[in-house]
Amino acid sequence: MRIILIGYGVVGQSLSNIFLSRRLENLRNYGFNPKVVAITDRGGTAINCKGLDLKRMQKVKIKEGTVAADNEFGHPQIDAQSVLQSVEAEIMIEATSTNITNGEPGLSNIKTAFNTGKHVVTTNKGPLAIAFPTLTELAEHNKVLLRFSGTVGGGTPILEFAKKCLAGDKITEMHGILNGTTNYILTEMTEKRVTFNKALKSAQTLGYAETDPTMDIDGLDTATKIVIIGNWIMNKKFTLKDVAISGIRDIKLGELDTASKKGKRIKLIGSINGKPTVAPKEIHKNNPLCVSDVLNAVTFFSEYAGRQTIIGRGAGGSETASAVLRDLLDIKYNLANKMIMLE
Ligand code: HSE
């Protein structure tokens, strides 16, 4: 399977670590043999149609800041759009930073990948938050697959749980902690009494926060995930502008203490129950949704199966990269099944 990787930050590099360390298991257990034929970062592109040496790419990236500095395979003048137009591959992985103003550059990268017949795995929430219905239609029109597990819940299979494990049932309502950074900040403030800024700095160091951390703090990151869950899982058609959003910027230590005295915790909760909302709310510490640190938790209410909660680490490079690997395997299975049906 030939892959073009666009974006070589925390997630992209974690993914190449997984490819390197799990190469034999992936081949033996899943018949999965990824060949990364191009990597694009902010400095340009490295291309090798026979498959790039990922160890070498990591070294160049660390030393020079861009894979385009590789003296044999690097092309500083080639950007994502030209690589997608000119390099043959079955899959594009879009792992550039989330931009919720216009979804770029991810949105154009995804459209070009579709137009050139490539399946897409994205960890970038911006294009989905802005144009979810359009992108799913476009994928269908071009007869390619779009997968995005890593956009919600990091490595925790929140989307698959609702889509596959609860298939056939009807999810009527959901509530969740969907942002690791804010959960980490609120937990540190409550339990260790550290200041908001100190907790935020440590979330950034640990690689949880978005490039622009206001996305996390002001609830926009949670809102993008609510858009993805609403559209993909609950068949609702809405985008980011339809979500009522407030974040945790103004939460004071005193408010956290008052909640604690009542046996409750303040958490940033995204909900779909009527109008989609994101807001800090008090929840009882015994509620399964009340998880700490960088954990995410989502409770789905479904018509027949009732209340289900899924919990797991919601952010981080290797966690999100594991979701990408899941998506790649899912595409592989889908393509294999299609071939069987055609025979
Ligand atoms: N900044 C996000 C979070 C990363 O903290 O949850 C995962 O989407």
C-alpha cells in the first residue's frame, strides 16, 4: 500500500515510529505492508517511489527541521498539492494542523486526494468541522474512502464504538469529555492546585494541546468533535457554526473547590441532546463520565442498548497514530472485500 504522508509533526512522526517498530507484526497479522512514497512538511517534500527509509527521514527531520533537506530524496520546492498531483499512491494521510477558520491546507489536500483517486485518512479536524457533509459526498462521488478515527478521542475508538458496536441501534443523545488538554488542566488545577497557565504549559509540553491552544481552552476543539460525532454517528447535518460554545478560560480555583465540596467536578462537556453545545458543567465524581488527566469519556444513550460509556486517552502522538493505523487497516479490509465481491 503506497502512502503519501502530508504533515510530519507529532502525529506523523509517531506514525512512522509505529510503522518501523511494528513492521513485521503488521505484515504477519494483517498482511499490511505500508510503503511511504512521499512525506511533505512545511519545508517541502521527500519522495522515493520505492518507499522512503523512515529512520533516515526522522533523522533528517530532527537535524534539519524538514525532510526536504534530504540530499538524495528531498525537494524543497514541492508542496502538498504538487506531490498529490504527481506521485502515485493509494492513500493520503492528512496530518497537518487543524485550522477551523477555513479548514486549510487540509481541506484542499483532501479534495485533491479525492480528485486524484486516493483514499484519505485524516487526523485533521478542521476540514471535517467546516465541510463534513460535502467531504463525505465528494468521497462517495470519487469512489474513495474517507476515514478519520484519530480526530475524536485520540487512540480511543469512540467513533468505531458508536458506529460499529452499536450498529442497528439509534443513538438519541451523547455527552462527553472530548478534549484531553482541558481535562488535564482542570484536573491539575483541582488536584494539585497549580495555576491555569502552568497546567496549560505542561499540556503543551506533553503534546496534547493544539498548535493554537485557544482551540482547546475556548471549547472549539470539543465543538469540532461534536460536529464529527453528530454527522457521522447521529446522522445530523450541522457544522461548527451551529454549536453553542463556551470554554474554561474563566474557571476559577474557587469554583473548582465549591464543586469538590459537593462531591462534583467541573468538566468541559460536549453534548448533543437537541441543540449541540459545549460548556463547562458540574458532574458527580461517581458518574462514569468523570475521568481525570488527559482521558476522554463519552456516554451514548441509545434506544435499545441504553447507556454506554467509553473511556480512554484522548490526545497524544502515539495514541492518534494508532487510530491512523486502525483506519489504514480498515481501508485495506474494505478494498479486499470489494475485490472479493467483484470476483
Ligand atoms: N488538543 C486535542 C486535545 C488533541 O487536547 O484533546 C486531540 O484532538
